[in-house]
Amino acid sequence: MRTTVATVRLGEKYRVDFTDTQRSLLRSVGLFVQDRPDASDSVVRFGVGQAVASNIMEKALAEDALLAIEELHVIYSVLVGAALMMQSEEEFYLRLGFFREQAIEVANALAASLSPVA
């Protein structure tokens, strides 16, 4: 899986160019979040409730989606949060079809795509 993410700022929003494989990962993680009961731990883990996190993950799948920086934070938090929520690599792989390290790498690539070039 490519571990870079291209992000373009358009005014106050961002267009993120995820690869097809990265989108598939986002879809799997989004479905995992969608299937969770909405509880206070979702707000702690993702910064928003389960329903909002699920909607943002769905929005990110669109190729022309424009996302606010706060929505990008939720995507990052959902990717990392999902990786931490499952007790083993095997559980993560069996439930989502990807490895935890891939979710963390995409999260890190997303954050890095917003960093100013040194």
C-alpha cells in the first residue's frame, strides 16, 4: 500500500487524494465505526460521536470531497483509534482485511501531508 497521501488546500477546506487501496481501508474502518454503539468512548477516541465519525469517513471516500481540518482530524483519530481498539493484529486483520500498521501509516501520511515543507 502506498503510504503517501496528497492533500491540496482549497480555501478553508482540503481535498485529499487517497489511493483505491487507502479508500478501501477507510471504508473498512468506517464500517467498523458504524457498527459500534454510540457511546461516550467514541467522543474520547474520535473527537466526535459514532454517527458523526461514520459520516465523515463516508464523506472521505468521495474522490472530490472537500474536508475541513476538523474532519481530517476525525479521520486520523478513527484510523489510529480503530488500531488501538482491537487487542491483536490478527483481530484487526480478520475484521477489517488490513493490518493495523497500514491504518497507522495512512493516518501518519495524512498528517504529514498537511505539514509545511522544511
